[in-house]
Amino acid sequence: MYTVLNTIKSQGFNKLQLQKLAKNESFEILSITLEKGAVFPTHTSPMEALLIVIEGEIVFHIRDEEYHLRNQQHFSFPKEIEHWVNANENSKFIIVR
């Protein structure tokens, strides 16, 4: 039987929220919400990743550069490079890695 979930839709805005949607040997999918003004602190990804903005506006900081990302935009970034994210408005995004 198949299951339809509303995890992304129901995920609220309270500072930083992270939900693991799926994980197997090949990939991992994370759903992240950032409340306006909140920061996802400096960290690295263990593998190359794709970030997809579902709603809102975030600023992705990597290698002393800023990338402003809005609804339905996506951005790829390499593994093991420090980066951090701040939200200009309540935002939801997906990480596929």
C-alpha cells in the first residue's frame, strides 16, 4: 500500500525546523523551514547537494559569496564546504543529497 504524507505542508515556522523525508543507500531528502530572521548555522554537507526553495526567500552563504534564492529556484553546492543560510522571510526548502 502507498502512503501520502503532508510533512512539508504541515511543517511550521519556528526558528529552524528539519525533517528527514527519505533516506536510503543512494540519497537523502530533507525538508527544512526557517522562520524570518532565523539562521541555519555554519555546517557542511557530507555529499554534493541540491537545494530547492518551496516558498519564501533565503540567502545561501558559501565561500564568502551570497546567493539570494526565492520560490521555485534551485541551487547546487559541493560537499564538505562550509556554508550557512538565513531567511529573509518565512521559508521552506528541500535538500536532496
